[in-house]
Amino acid sequence: MAPEREERTHAERTPADAPRRQPVVLIAEDNVDNLGLLVDYLSTRGFRLIPSTTGREAVRLALSEGPDLVIMDIQMPDMDGLEAIKQIRSDPRLAATPIIALTALAMVGDRERCLDAGATAYVSKPVGMRQLSDLLWSYV
Ligand code: MN
């Protein structure tokens, strides 16, 4: 009977057709132009963005929102990204959350400082948007 078949087909299809949950990405970047570009692009790549322009705000939002992923600029005026990463990592609920550090400084030791602070990965500016998106998706 057609109606039964339709029902069964619908039930079988439901899991695969269910909308994929958008990973929530907290992004901290004090340069509002860069922040806007990243938010706009990553929104088109399937993420839901929580923007932040300061390290302190990023820590507060990480604790309150429990994002799936964090993008953390390192050079920020009030609290730098390294300190913000350490504070985020000190909360057991966020101990395993992937954190991608962004920095404009391509100095020797930057990578180690970011990873020592608790970053999962490190990306040098200027950031390749597609590369960053692919990296984020590899962690969800
Ligand atoms: Mn900055």
C-alpha cells in the first residue's frame, strides 16, 4: 500500500536527512574587520559563530556557551590569546575543546608558546579562509 510504503521510507530516511547540527565556533579577534570577514565566511561554511573582540569576553563566553570549537587571536589588548587559552583550558568542561590559535607574528617559538598554553593547532596570519574552515571541520 502506498501510504505504508511512504511512511516506512520516511522513517528510514529521517536520520540521514536530518539537518546536520551546526558546530558552534567561538571566535576572538580584536580587529573588527578581520572578525567580520571570518564570521561571514565561516557562516557560509556551516558553522554558527559567537564573535568576541577581547580575551576577557572570549573566556567568559567560552565558559557560558560551551562552544564546540574556539578560534583565538593571540595579539589582543586586554588579555592576550595565550592567557585566554590558559583560562579556558583550566575549566574541566573545556579541557578537550579544540582551540585554533591565530597570530600575525611568524616568530620562532610562537607555535610552541601557543601549544604550551593549550592550543590544539596554530595558524599564521594572513589566514587562508578555506584552509581554516577545513581545519575546523577536521575537529568536529
Ligand atoms: Mn589581534
